[in-house]
Amino acid sequence: MDQTVCTTGFFDSRVLDRRGTIAATDLLVRAFTADFSLMSSLQGLVFNTLDLVPPVKIMFARQTIF
């Protein structure tokens, strides 16, 4: 099998993951730099959810670590 075909196939298969990670990172940056009291409450809710619901925390960690 041609190495170029394998490489192209790999990159094509990673498109959705890469876009999702970029969108999540952008959302986090925008959320944590916003200066709204409602946003502060939402941030606390998100962190508490990550702490209290281990499957969500694991899913989030897997998405951001790779």
C-alpha cells in the first residue's frame, strides 16, 4: 500500500476530531475570558459537573489529552 494513501486516509479520519478539539478549545478560552457574572456561575457548574460525574470527566480528558 502506498504510504501517501495511508497518510491521507489517517488525516481524513481525524478531521472531525481535530475540528471538535479546536472548537472546544476556542469555547473554553472565550468562556474563561468573559467577564459576566452568569458566565462565572456557568463555569462553576461545569467544573462541579466534571468533578461529580466521572464519565463526563473521563470523556472530556480523553478528548483534550490526545
